[in-house]
Amino acid sequence: MSKSAWAALFAIIGLTASPVFAGDVVRIGVLNDQSGLYAEFGGMGSVEAAKLAVEEFGGQVLGKKVEIVAADHQNKTDIGLSTARKWFDADGVGMITDLTNSAIAIGVQNLAREKGKITISVGPGTTRLTNEDCSLTGFHWMWDTYSQAVGTARAVLADGGNKWFLLVADYAFGHQMAADLTKAVEQNGGTVLGSVRHPLSTSDFSSFLLQAQASKAQVVGLANAGADTINSIKQAAEFNLAGTGQKLVGLVVVISDIRALGLSSAKGLLVTTAYYWDRDDDSREFAKRYEARTGKKPGMIQAGVYSGVLHYLKAIKAAGTEDGKAVAEKMRELPVQDLVSKNATIRPDGRVLRDMYLAEVKSPSESKADWDSYRIVRTIPADQAALPLAESKCGLVKHSQ
């Protein structure tokens, strides 16, 4: 047989073998930033959290081995979409999770909708995922810009912080967060005096902080996340914003951010979170398992990936199939119950309804142990932490009414 004939034969074998192999394995993809400003936000920690969920479930479902695959989208939409397309079309991936970066999450969720695949967004914040761009097979698991804006704004306003200035990450997440926060502040009697947008992965916040200082606002809200939040808080301390009477509020803060800042720099910071490792026995148990693998306590994003993967596997078992639409239907039917989530439910738009927690960062003298970072100020009920369905632009909601 000629070389060209052998090449053609191997090509045919390769094309036919892949679907057979994929059929023997249930593959779940963790797609996120593993090397950039959100590497600690979710990153490889999310991959380990997904593996923990698979192990807890028993490593298989419907008689098939469950496998986790992972990739770094580098916060580049083209890389994220091309990876997702390859996973769906060639690698037999049935669900993609984490998806930190709102623009990438929207693109991947739209692609998954076309292909009948599942997405469980944990890292991104934009409410578009369950609003304008909602999907029958798309879910938003832990938090969004609405939950962070409403919870934090109400608490700060109640404490007298009525005049705000916003530092906004210049992409879909930041824009939506700023819009939701402005609405929450104004509806509760406050005023947003101004805002400024900064590029992603900014190293120098000096010009933006000078504008915040000049505004004379009582509160400077940080509509950013990851390393951008850490850098802006550090540089705000250098500009002595607190010394001039301005309070800094981090709208998307995870425990790794507090770790990077240190309690001396972060003390008094108000944050809204869907998970804190020391809240109850179950949250501590998950944190113990996670820390044994990673040497760190889990943040809200890693905890959400664990919960989402576990629920997805439960839904496959209940549906008796990996078909995306059938699994999505079961996901909505089943209560979300695990070490991280307590009796959470899923709305028709794909938003998971769960309690959120307003927390204040402890001072060094208040902290009694390593990672003892938060004092829970109050619980935000689930029905107050998500955009009301009456305001939804999701076609699934209109169809269900």
C-alpha cells in the first residue's frame, strides 16, 4: 500500500475512533484564566475542585468514567471559543465550567446552545448570561453583578456612604457591574458622582485614583476583580484614600485576594460572597478536602465549580443520558444540595438562587488563625440576590409565564 493510501486509512481511523472513545467517557471541561490576572480567582484551583467533585461522585456515571480536561483561555475570546469548539466537536466534552471572563462566557454559552451542550458559568459576573443571552443549557452558578452590587451597596448606604465614585474594568463584566451598582445606589437614595474605566490588567492606577480622590466621594467602588482589585487596593493605600475619609469597597473579592493583600491592608473592606470556608461544618469539610490537595482554602469560584460539577453528574444519572437538553431539564428539577450549596434552586433563566453573605475583612488582632479572614455581617436572602424575574429579558422566562 502506498504512503498516501496509508495516510488516508489512518485519517479515516482517526475520524471514526474519536467519537467511539468519547462515548466511553463523560468529559467535563474547565476553561478559565490559569496564567493571568484571574489565575488565583479560579485558575488551577477550579480544576482541582472539579476533580474533587468527580471523586466524591465515585468517578463514573452511567457506567462511564468521568474525566476532567482543562485549558487556559488567557482572557482572549478567540482562544476561548476555539478551545470550546474543539472540545465540543472533537473531544466529546459535554459540559464546560468556570469560564472566568464575561465576554468569553457569553461566546461559549452561545456556542454551547447551538450544539446542545451544557455551560455552568461560575467565574464571570455579567447578568447577560441569564438575561439577554440566556440559554436552555446555560447556568449561572454562584454570583453575578446584581448580587454583588445590591448586597454591598445596601450595606454601605445604610452606614451613611451615600456618594460614590466607581473604578470600572473596561469590558463586559465591569460595564454591567457599574450599571447594576449605579442602579442599586440611586434606588436606595445615594448618588454616583462619577466613574472611570481602566484597561484589563492595569499595573498603574494612579490617574484613576486621583480622579476618585478629586471627586470627594465618600465611597470608591471597585468594579473589577482579580489582580486588578488587588493592585487598586494597594495603590489606594499609597494615595491614602482612607486617610482622606474615603472608604474603599471591593465588589468582587475572593479570599485569595485578601491573602495577597494581608489583613493590615484589607481590614474593614466589605465584600459579598456566596461561600466562606468557615461558615458552617459543611463549608469547613469542603475546605479541608480542598486544602489537602492545594495547600490553600477555597474561594467562592472554586467552591462553585465543585458544586456545579457535582450537580451536573447528579442530573446525568437522574436523566439516564448525557443529552444536553435532557440533562439541563433535570438540573432545573433537582435541588442544588452539597457541601457548598444549601437547598439552592435553579430558575427558568438558568440563575441559581442561593443566599449570599455580606462579610467584613477582619483586622490582624481579630483573626484567630490562618485564613480566618471574614466576619459575616448578615445574610442576603436568595430572592434578594438575583435580578427579579419581572425585570428579565430572557426568552425562557417569557415562555414559562
